Amino acid sequence: MSTMPPQFPLEIRSALRRASSTVYFHCSIGTVTPPSFRHRTTLFRPRAFSSSSVKLPTKPSLCTADELHYVSVPNSDWRLALWRYLPPPQAPTRNHPLLLLSGVGTNAIGYDLSPGCSFARHMSGQGFETWILEVRGAGLSTRVSDLKDVEESAHELSNRIESTARAAAGKESCSDENKATDIVDSSAPASDVSVVGEASAWDESQLVARLTSTFMRLSERLSGFLSEGQSVFMSAKLFDKIAMLVDDTQLYERFNEIRSKLLSLIESRQNSGLVNQIRDLAQRLVNLFDDGQRSVSPPLIDLQERLTATIEDFQKQLDLIVKYDWDFDHYLEEDVPAAIEYVRAQSKPKDGKLFAIGHSMGGILLYAMLSRCAFEGREPSVAAVATLASSVDYTTSDSALKLLIPLANPAEALSVPVVPLGALLAAAFPLSTRPPYVLSWLNDLISSTDMMHPELLEKLVLNNFCTIPAKLLIQLTTAFREGGLRDRSGKFSYKDHLPRTSVPVLALAGDRDLICPPAAVEDTVKLFPENLVTYKLLGEPEGPHYAHYDLVGGRLAVEQVYPCITEFLSHHDSA
């Protein structure tokens, strides 16, 4: 088995920084309205599903389910995609529908790779009406203000995912138009520098307006998206970037004076004339650069253009922070409850409960939900759950995800607000599957040797992964610290209340899983009452072996994994 190079963390950190500073994501998440519930810590209560939820009359080509539904998330403009698989007429009758939850930064495709390798289709064939939830930011889920735009957005997202995957696989080349659409955020502001031949026109008024807007956003803390400390950090970071443009010149003293006054205004937020004061200081800053362009010896070449580029890049980074502003608790408190209520309303189980299966983070969400219900003394809305490669406590295991912990401190989260996992894996895939195989060790994180058909592994890597907010990573990495996974406040440990749950649990682990090793799964299993939990380790000493995704899409899963899950759910399927 390949081993990970020791320089992996440094390589990843460098790659992420480059990605965050040069790659901008065009996605249909629309205009952001800051939710009033951003710091809520209690679990979202059951409710009747929203009348604004819809079933699409025409599915996009990416969706291989029988139906594609969208459910609204309360107090937001998110529409979450739900893939629905209907049991065939000859299948046995079941009392409970089944909800599937995917791992971090993944969509529904991992559960439905092909007709012959589809966990979702297999479970519907066993009689379970099966639904796959795509949480916010994943797959075909979208952020639109009007429901009539959902279908158009779904088709656009589908086309983009498929065309990007084909291009990454070398099966087609992106046109210039597609490259611009896929890589550059169409909402990004245009440059303030007009190029005529070889000369650049310095538009002072536009730059003053842009600087004023940027400083005001920081002063207002991005309308609630940044804490006071984060706002101060981002302000200082911007000024550090600008300072690099005037370093070692006689302009530096004037710049420091302006910087000091602007930082003071941004931090105070008290003055009723704040906008005018910031605009005046922005004008002084632009004048300073204008003087540097004309009078400093030696002249500072392209100084205004470099200032413009610095402000543009910084604004795009702020945009990413706003667009990808969610964490694990948003999934737990808002996305999953909304999906459960919608499925209950559609499927109408007699006892009002579902079965739920979660892979990786999907299983962690189920554990967290059981813990919350036990803590609050509420009856869970699930009759039984199965988790695949999931744990709420990784402290004693040697998980490869520990390498990402340095990325999850608050400063790094602001510097690298998103982790473009899909883009990074698509770029790395050719190096892991073709000579000289310099990144072949990446494959071991996904699938054990010969456990996935090469075409399905390629489809999984190129189609299944999405962009991950740094805020989500920050919360998930608490699972590597004493006490295990915690809520966003850090005060509630999700492992503490699992011993009080009343829900039967099946926990599966893969013997060669480098992401969620068996030891991590076992540490969580031990927390449950013995009469309620069933643990199974997949893999044999001489093979076959199971890595992280083999439990769902491995070539032997249909023979060794799926029957185990079906038997468990059937045993608990009383009405």
C-alpha cells in the first residue's frame, strides 16, 4: 500500500492558498441574506414541510434518481436537492422510507455511481423508498430567491458538473466561454483599470468608491458574517497587502497615518459620520498612490494598477467568506431536519419515523442528532440508523484527516475561506492514475487496490466532490481533540449523550480506511448501550480490503455490505 509523503501538509496548505487566491467559484448561490439564526445552538424543531418545496417536472441529466425534489430551508434561500428512488412493484413492502446522508464535501453521486454499482438503487430494490439529501453547497442544491428559478439552476449546475468532469478526464476541452463560466465568478467586479493599447487609464473615483465599500464592509463586519476579532484580522491583512506596495519609499509614513485612522474607524463603528470619514481617508490613500506614481524617485511602476488588483483580490476573498458561511451545526440544525420533515410528509410512514444511513460525515450527523435528542429528552425521528466509516471521536486513531488540522484555525480560515476539494482532486487525479503515479497514494484514501472499477473511481473523483467552507472544517476538527466533536460554541460534546439513546445503530468500518480507521469507529461504538449497537469490520487479513469509499461503491459491497445493512433495517422495520 502506498504511503503518504511527509511533506503532504505543506503541499496541501500551499495548494489551498494558491487556490483561494487565484480560483473563484461560479455557483448558483445568489445574493446572500444574513440569517438571524446564525449563532443558534439548539436543534431545529420538527415542523410541517414548506409549501414552497417542489418536485422538478424535468430532471437534469446528472440526476439518475427517479425523481428530483427540492426542499426549502427555513429562514434562508437555500433549496436542498433530494434524489428519490421508488421501489419497483415486485419489491417487498416496507414500513419506513430511507434517507441517505453523504460525507463532507460530497454529493449524491457516491450513492449512485452506475446501474450496477448503486447503493441507492439497491436499497429501493429491497423495497425501501430511498432518498439522498444533498446539503447546502453540495451537488444540485442551490441558493435562489424564487422557486421558479430552481429548475433552471438545477440544469445549469448539472451541466457544469458534467462538463467540468469531462474536461478533467480529457474527454473534451473547455471552450473559452466555459472556462470563464466555470472558473471565474461572474459576479466578481470588473477591473477599474481601462486598458487602451499599452496605456492604462487611472479611474480615481471608481477606486475611491471601491476602497470605501471594502472598508465599510469590514466596519459592518460583513453584516454579521465576521466577529469583531475576525474583522480586525481581515482589516490588518488588507493593510499589510497594501503596505507591501509602498514599502521602502517615503510614502510609507503617510500610509501608516492613514492606516491607523482607518483601522480605528473600522473597529469603532460608533460614529454617525463613518461613511464620509472612511471615504475621505480612502481618497487620501488613492492620492498617496497617485503621488507615488508621479513623484517618487525611482518611480513606482504600475502602482495604481497593483493597488486596484490588491483590492479586487481582497473583495473576492470577502465574497467567498460570505458565500461559504456555514458549519456542521447548520447541517444538523437546519438541513437534515428540513429533509426529514419533507420525506415524512411525502412517504407518510405510520409511526412518523424514517431509517437513516450516513457515510463519513453523514454518519457523524446521525450520531450528533441522536445525542441532541437524548440530551433534550425528545423522541428521535428515526427508527434505526446505520453509519459507514463514521465517528465522533478520532483522538486515539491515526486518521489521515489530522493533516488538515493546521488549516482549521481561525486565521487560516480567513486566509483560506474555502477548500476547493473537487477542483484539487480533479487536478490531482491524472497524477494518481497515470505514470509516473506521483500522487498514487491519494487513491488509497478513497479505495483499496482493485476494489473499484477504474471508470467508477474516475467518476467518483471527478463528479462527487465539492467545495468545503473552512468554518465546517474548523468544527469537524474538534473530533480530533479531547472530548470529541463539539458544537460551534465548543460547550456541547456530541459523544457525551450517546449512551442515553434508544435508537438501534449499525456501525460499519473498513479495515484499510485511512480517513476513518476502525479504531475511531470502535471508540464511538463503545458509547452506545450494548443491546442497541451492532458493529461490523469489513475486510480480511489476506483480502479483500475496504478503504473509505469501498463500503458504498466497492466491487464487493453489493455482496458483503448491502445485505448486512438490509438485514439490519428489515429487523427493525415494524410499523
